[in-house]
Amino acid sequence: MRITQRAVTLTSLQGLNRNLDSLAKLQQQLTSGKAISRPSDSPTGTNSAMQTRAEQATVAQQNRNVTDAKAWLEQGSSTLMEMMEVTQRIRNLTLQGLNGSASETSREALATEVASLRDGLLNMANTKVMGRPLFGGVTAGQIAYDPAGTFVGDDRGEVLRRVSDSELLRVDISGPQAFGTGADNLFVVVGRIADDLINDPGNLDTDLAALDAAFKTMQSAVADVGARGSRLEQAEQVNLDRELVLRTQLDAVEGIDLPKTIMDVQMKQMGYEAALAATAKAISPTLLDYLR
């Protein structure tokens, strides 16, 4: 079989081009730090990387939900604690009004302060988180309680956030759950105290018992929020751990072994240069070289 000069030249050039392509691919991996730059590099690896990235997107969204849930729960806890302090102050004022030696003028002053504290309680009960009433439930309105102390929110549903693949966490607490219902809700009771301090001091004993009941309701609400806060912290840690695992998995699929890749580049480059030198000697580039 006769081997022509043209066949030798084409074969040599094809070999050089293959070596150059291989070297270029390694250099690209070294520059980008990625073993996969296009699907054809590794179809199986590309599929695994896509699945891992999808899981990363899910975890990222859950982390955003955790941040949002944390804002709701922290605001709910701090607001309830402040309201409990105000309620305790109202209780002390009620006890002063129960003192048989308190004059009418003193009771009027106490009633004025209690009424003012009630307004403050209503303002706190209408606290908003991201434009939504904290204690309004799933209402689309702007307030949870009207000036009369009546709940105008919607407690037929719950504000939920998905904080993991398996858990939907409730982040709100409705007004009736936190402050009682009907004529026994905190704001109605405090309003009644303010009125009875002036008009019917004999009812203050009953009012005080109702106030204590409302206070216990708030204590239960704080405990509930605290328990959910603990669950949220656990979910946050699980998500952080999972995020790290997914990052490691993705790096295992897409990443390169840097020392090995550097060595491969050097070896490929030496091989290419050697092949280039050998080809240059084997192929006569000019007629003069051919005649020598």
C-alpha cells in the first residue's frame, strides 16, 4: 500500500489538532475551575449538576422563607412582651383603684392613665409586618382591631411559611388567640376598667380577674411563639447543613482537581510540543527541504 506525502501530512495535522483540542480543553478547565462547561463534556455529570442546582434553588427559597418567618415570630414575641408590661402596669393601677381610701379625683386620674394605656395596647395590637397586621390572621385589611377593641381581622386561616421539604411553619398568631375573645378580650376588659374606676369601683374585683385571664392568654401566646421559634432555628440549621452538602456535591461533579489538572496541562503541552517538532521534521514544508 502506497502512503502519499499528502496522507502523511493530513494524518499528522489531524493528530496535532486532536492534541491541541485536548490541551485547549484542559486549559479552559484550569481557567474556569469547572470540569463541565457544556453538556457534551459529560451528559451524566450535566444531569447530576442540574438536579443539584434545582435542589439548591429550593433550599435558597426555604432560607428566604426562614428569614421571613423569623421576622414574623421575633416581632410577635417582642410586641407581646411589651404589651404584657403595659398590662402589668394596668393591673397595678387597678389595684390602686381598689384601695378603699382612693378619692374620686385619684380614680379619675387612674382612669385617664388606663385609657391612655389602652390606646397604646391597641396601637401595638395593630403592629404590621411587611404591610400586614401582625395579629390580623389572613386578613387583607390594614388593622387587626378597631378603636372599640373589636377584632376585625380574619382568623379562619393561618400565615404559613415552608421552611423545609417536610415542614410548613405557622408564623402568625391571631388576635383572639393572643388577647382573648368577645367581652373578655384584653381591650374590652381594659376599657371596662377605665370606666369602672370612675362609675362603678365595686366591679373592679371582677375586672381584675378578667384582666388576669387575658394576661395568662398572652403568656400562652408568648410560649407558643417561642416554641415555634425553636423549631425555626432547627429548620434553619438543617437548611444550612443541606446547603453545604449540595455545594460539596456540585463541586464534586463540576469542579476540577487543581493539582492534577495543572500536571495534565503541562504534560499535554510537552506532548504537543514534541509532536509538533516531530511533525515538522517528518513533513517537508518546502520543495527545497524536500530536495535536501
